[in-house]
Amino acid sequence: MHSSLREEEWATWLRAAIAGDGAAYQRFLQAVTPFLRSMARKRCESFGAAASEAEDVVQEVLLAIHLKRGTWDPARPLGPWLSTIVRNKMIDTMRRRGRQVVVPIEDVIETLEADEQADDLDHLDIERLLARLKDPQRDIVQSISVRGTSIRDTASRLNMSEGAVRVALHRALKTLAALYRSDNL
């Protein structure tokens, strides 16, 4: 059926529905729903939304048509009125969704695997740099920075004052930074 003939048939049914014909309203909804679903899918695609959101948009559009059917001007074409409702409901959906980005799980798995490999390399780099420190600096950095032990506990274990541990940690970190810069030039 040609688009304008189809829309005129829908308009006839909607006019009858507004006048109280429940059967005409049922025919209108059954006929227009596939068209709305197609429009919603296209809008989701153009807005970068997940295709799964199209059905939610369709349900909201059908509800809006039901609630606002009395606002349609029967002297005007039905298609633009329907398109406007779909567009507005799509915009509402995008606003509620915010700036979320849908990423396929396969992409995330690849990223996580790459991160694990990078973590392994980082751990090797840390061990290599720590090996270049002298004791007790190496022990202090490993204790506080790597294992997360407090300065107080580290000082107690090494029989040092907390101030001496802080000074040694500061000097060790400064040395590590210099070693890292010289290795990465």
C-alpha cells in the first residue's frame, strides 16, 4: 500500500477512534505499531542507542498516542504527528539514559586481557627498579608503597623512628623517579 494511502487509512481509523469507535482504534494501533517500531529502530540507530531500546520507545509512543490522540488535528497529515511523537520519546529516552555508552562485552574482554598483560609488565618494571635500591630503602618502599603497611608498623619492624622511615621513603621514591626517567628516555 502506498505511504499516503496507508496514512489516510490510519487517519480515518484515528478519526473514528476519537469519535468513540473502539474497533477502529484497535485497527489503528495494530496497523501503526510496526511502522512505529521501524521508526524507533532507525532513530535508535541514528542516535547511537542500543537497538534494544527501540521497543521501550515504541511502548512510550503508543502510550503518548493514547493520551494525546485528542490533540491531533484531523485536518493535518497523521505521519508528521506520529514522527514528532517518536522523535520526542526518543529524545526523552536519550536524556534519561544520559551519556551512557553501550560497549559489546567482547570489546571489554579484549581490553581487560591487554590490561592484564600491561599489569604484568608494570609489575616486572617495579621489581626491576626496586632491585636497584639499597636496603633499607628497598624494604621501606616495598613495605609502605607495595604492601600498604603503615609508616608506624614499618618503623617498628625495622627498629627505626617514624621520621627516619619518612625521610628514607622520600629519598627512595626520589631515586626511583630518577631511575625510571633515565630508563624511559
